[in-house]
Amino acid sequence: MSWPRLVLAVASRALVSPPLAIDLLRVAWRFRVRRWWARPPFLPVPSRDYVRWRMHTAYGDEGAIPPAEDVIRYARWVGRQR
């Protein structure tokens, strides 16, 4: 699976489940780069180094792409932690 395909899979699940969409937005906001508005491309996205570190700690491979179910499970867990 590729990153765009993962985003598409997770977004399609979020369309049918508004609570999941809220949890996914919450996770995306947690992962954003601080002061994202000060650097191009001016989008609140995570840094590549941070994503690589997260993939290494979770899957043992910096280049890993998580399954959609793992992303959804994590987002729901974050939602329950509020």
C-alpha cells in the first residue's frame, strides 16, 4: 500500500462515520509540525523525520506504511482518551 492509497482508504471510512472523522482530524492535528504556517507548503502536516521515527518505533521499519485498520484503531483510541 502507498501513502496516497492509505489516505484514500482512511478518508473513505471517515465519510461514513462522522465520529471517526473527528478522531482522525484530532490525530492529524496532534501530528502537525509546530509553526507550520511559517514554512512552505503552509500546511499542518507532520515532518518526514517524525513519521519515519513513528514507523520505526511501531513497525521496525522507517519506510513502513501502516494498515488502514491500525490508523483507525489509533484514532479511536485517541478519541476515547479525551
